[in-house]
Amino acid sequence: MVHSIAYANREDLSRPFLETSRRGYALAQEVSAYSLVAVARVTAPRMTAGGSITALTYLGSTRVVPNYNMMGVAKAALEAAMRYLASDLGPRGIRVNCLSAGPIKTASARAIKDFSSVLDFVAQRAPLRRNTDPSEVADAALFLASDLSRGVTGNILFVDSGFQIMGL
């Protein structure tokens, strides 16, 4: 199962995090993080021979990324939920991981102010000196879904041209 849903109000992405409303905070957490728990609760009983649950995350969960704001906090919660689910579901042979893709031009990315500058920044500084190709993320998701990753759980797999290792 691949969890790839996230949402935050546009205004909670475009204004300072300090100005996030309680309602906006709760909405982003519900849709972006708690939904993993809810979906795992429904799908795990159907994974009688073990299985794999993968959630999509982003580097903004552990680092401040301009204009990512509330979504970064929601992704941090998603990653914590992934670790607890990995612990709960491991005895059933169900692996739970996150896949952290580099920035990619998607419909969701359009909601992030100045997103093109993020793409430019990453392409200039990532060790591979380029942005992430969506097919690379798909390949990593297939790996996590397959038996090739049978010993991997509770982890975050970065597919971001190496950007996460860079300091400045």
C-alpha cells in the first residue's frame, strides 16, 4: 500500500508558520499524517502473508524549507507515525517505511510559493547536480513494495539526488 495524500491550506503554506490557524493545523495533520494510521488500520488485516506500507514524505519534515511551513510539521508527524506503525505491524511481517523524494513539479508543488527557486537550488547543490526524476521515485517505491526490501522497516529512503546529505 502506498500512502500519497497530503494537504494544507494554501494560506498556511504562504504565511509564516507562527500564523497557522488551529483549524489549519488540525486539517493538515488529519489529512497528511493521521490518514496513514487510518489506512494502515484498514489494510493491515488484509496483509495476511505480510506486506509493505510506504508513505511519501519530504525533507521539510526535518529541515526548514521556505514556504513549506505547516506541511513540514505534518510530514514530521507522518514520519513519527510510520515508525510507530513499523513497530506495531512488524510482528505481522508488515514493513512500514517512508520515501522522501526530492522536489518534483507536481500539482501539489504549485501550491508552494517560489517552488521553481527550490528546484533551481537543489539542482545546483545536490551531489548529482540535478533534480529528481519521477521515475526514480517510482523505482524506489517498487523496491519498498517488493521482497527485495524484506529486511527494511521503519526507515526513510531518500530519492533526491543526494541533496539530504548536504550542509550548505
